[in-house]
Amino acid sequence: MNDLVDLLGLAQPLVSKHLRVLREVGLVDRRDVGRQRVYRLDGHALKPIHDWVKSYEGSWSQRFDRMDVVLEELKDLEVGGNGEQQ
């Protein structure tokens, strides 16, 4: 827990709350080792999220490609051929 608090720069109660929620939904497992609680990410629980996001990947890639073209066209309109703004 202390490692996560230090790494994230968040208060310990907030980190505990987030870990509790992640544990309740099955994204992390917890085991007690002496006085420590060891958390482990359950990657299998993330697979449905991965699959859902992946279904949108192609669509978003096309949109970002089109946006790149539009931004280049706008930049060309804004800056003249000699590097000065119009």
C-alpha cells in the first residue's frame, strides 16, 4: 500500500478506496502476507474491456488520420509558402 501511495502521490485512504473498488469488481486480487496486503492485477478480468475498446480501434484510427489531413490543410492556409503568416 505504501508503495502505491508514494508512487501515485495520493492519500492512503484514497488509494485504499480505489483498491477496494477494484477488488470488488474483480480487477485485483489481495492476499495477506504477515502484516502486508499484496495486490495483484487480474489481467483476465480486463479482457472484456480490451475487446470492447479494440472494436473501436479502426474507427478511431481513421478519424485521427482524417484529422491529421485537416490540420495540415489548416496549417497550409495559415502559413504562406514563404513561412510567414498571412
